Amino acid sequence: MITPRPSAAMVATLAIISALLTSSSVSAQDTPTPYDCAKVSVSGNSYDISALKKTYLVKGEATPVYPNKQRVDYIVNPCQAIVVPDGEAKQHCVAGAWVCQDTKVIFDDGEPKTLSLLPIAGTAPAADGVPAREVAPLAVLADKIENVAEVPWNLTLKGGLIKGQDQSAVITFICDTSVTDDNLAPTLTGYQNGVATFSWKHKSACAVHTQLPVQESMSGFSVFLTVFFSFAFIYLVLGAVYNHQVYGAKGLDLLPHKDFWRDFPSLVVDVVHHVWDSVTGRARGGGYVSV
Ligand SMILES: *[C@@H]1O[C@H](CO)[C@@H](O)[C@H](O)[C@H]1NC(C)=O
């Protein structure tokens, strides 16, 4: 009477369940995504600053440095390395810079002249005993500002060790739906201890409201379906095994609780009828009850 089939069915069931579980856990796993200007995620919020994927010139104030004046400008791209036009390498920071500090001397007469170009943030391979530099963009929520609807966020771009000091740029993005001009440069707020700070009021600094909740409820629903069908499958297989082992059932008799499930449709119809009758009966003013 005892055959090896029940254990084979058990093994198959377990294999299917574990396959379902692993496939759902693999798809739920989040993999670290590379920095993407169109999808910057900060504490569950998503930001799209791809409209600002440009080269911005942030002009500094001229300060007197005897016998001339000096001005420190910044060239900034918050999304990628600054694109240097052909043949202009000498007027720009080394390739791979995202934020470039351009110190100029301004003469009373004649063109301003660049004194030094410092890559405040950017990526560069190791060279001449200087270790490799990695821009490693990192976005975090910043401190709330009065009269600003959304909490601002900071984007930190690293520059690595230059002249004995770690260089970096911190851009504070402040949501302002009234600023839609993509050509408006950020504002320099300071340069201290190798950190250049900027603030950037723009519409793109506002969180993107995606359809994420819908996707989440869909995945919740698919989890429910998976669990439901897994249980239904286990119920059928174990019930069939039990009926086979205990009663030696064959064919349709293998179905667990066969009598109950055979009566189930008429049971449902009965219940629906009952509900229908009471609802429509009440709608007609309960005329049947008084008979
Ligand atoms: C964000 O940047 C501003 C300006 O540099 C700084 O004062 C603030 O501490 C930063 N906040 C965070 C949380 O990094």
C-alpha cells in the first residue's frame, strides 16, 4: 500500500515553495544604484535634478590684492564632470572635475588672468604620487529652513587630498517652485577648510512625487497571491496524500474534503440568495414578514 509517491510529492511541494520564496526575496532586495541625477534618493524622497546637468559659472567678488584685484570663480556641474571644449584644457581644471575653483587676477587694464585652477570635486586616477580621487556623490537631508515648504538637502561631491587638504563641495538644494530657469547658477556661500559651499534654490530641488505607493500595493497584492496559491497547493497535495494513504483513495476521491467542496457552490448560491432576498425584501417594505 505504501508507495514512494507521497514523499516525491512532498519534495516537489517544498521545492516549489522555496523557489517562490527565493524569487520574491531576490526581487525585493535593493542593490546600490550608481549616482543618477534624474533619481537622487534622500531618506525615501526622490529628486530629479537632471535639468541642471550643465556647466554653471559662479562668479566671485573682486577683492583688492595689491597691486591688482583678485576674484575666485567656480565652475560647477552637479551631475557629471565638466565638459571641456576641445583645445581649452589649459583654461580648465584637469579632466574629471565636477567643481573647479578658478582664481583670477584682475588688472586695472586688460583681461583677467587665471592664477590657479583647483579641482574642488571630481574623479581622477592616481598620478605623480597623488592618490586616486573619487567624486562619490552623497545626498542627505539638511536642516529645515523657515518659510520653505520642503526640507532642503545637501549634495556632497568629494575632491580628495590636494595640497595637504581634503577638498569637497557641498551644494544645499532648496525647493522653490517659482524658480524654473535652468540657467540660473547656484550661489556661493563660502570656502573654508577646503569645503566650498553653495546654495541652489530651484524647482528641481523639490521632491518628485512618483507612483511608488501604487507599485508597492501591487507588489503587496502579488505577495498575497503567491501565499494564497502556495497554501492552496499544499492543501491539495497533502490532502490527496492523506486520502491516498489512509483511505486508499484514487482519482477524484483524492480531493481533500471532496463533499464539502462539491456542496460549496450551492452553499455560496444559497448565501447570495439569502442576502439578496433580505435586501430586496427590505426595499419593498418588508411585506413578507407580516404574513
Ligand atoms: C548642509 O550644508 C550646510 C551648508 O554647508 C551645512 O551648514 C549643514 O550642516 C549641512 N547639513 C547636513 C545635514 O549635512
